[in-house]
Amino acid sequence: MQRSLLNSVVSMFLPKSTVYLKLMKNRLELTHIESGKTLSGTAAIPFSNDRLLIADNLSAERFAKELIAELLLHQKKFFHGPVRIVLQPIDAGITEVTAVERMIYQDFAFHAGARYIWLCEHQRPMSAEEVMDFIK
């Protein structure tokens, strides 16, 4: 009970960081909505296979943590607010996100450092304004 109260107080005083994460085969593209900074990279250790965008959770999470840390490096604060991730899986083969894939994506985002997670299931990339509208 006290921990949730502490988290609520911390969330009120520290700014939230919103990260728009586009997930592709063995590739991530991240945009920090508040600053507009964009970072992308291809994983040295593949995490996708022919059927799944995330087939190796540990490799994908490790890669995402590295990119998120690099993206948010500009904040240079000892304490930072909670990270919010809007995750969008992008692949030509995706017509529908299954319940199992939803769980994989949520678990991936949580372990990559997100406190709040939104899953965008359409294939059209979004602008910063569209991401913020999507959250609300």
C-alpha cells in the first residue's frame, strides 16, 4: 500500500517520458515524443524468426533497454519519471495481433523498462500528435 502511494507521488513530480517504439524484424525504431529525438538500430543478435517478431525475448529486451537508455540519455537526471511505451509491431505479414502476441509484446515492453504500455495494432506509422492522441 505504501509503495503504490510512493509511486503515485513520484509520478506527480517527475515528468513522464513517452517512447514510441516501432518493432520490426530484428529492428527497433524509437522516438522520444517529448524531445522529438529518434533512434533506430538493427540487433546484432537476431530476436525475430519467420513467424514472430519477438521469438527470443531476452535478446529483444536487452536490445530495447540499450536503445531506450541511449534515447533518454539527454535527461541526465538521477531520478526520472516513469517510461510510457507505445508499441507498434510493423510487418507486412501481420493482419491481426493474436492474444499470445499481445502478451509477448506487453511482457517485452515491461521488461524493457516501461511502466505504462499501449499496443497499437494498425500498420500505419504515427506522428507524435497521433501517439499522444492514441494514449488519451
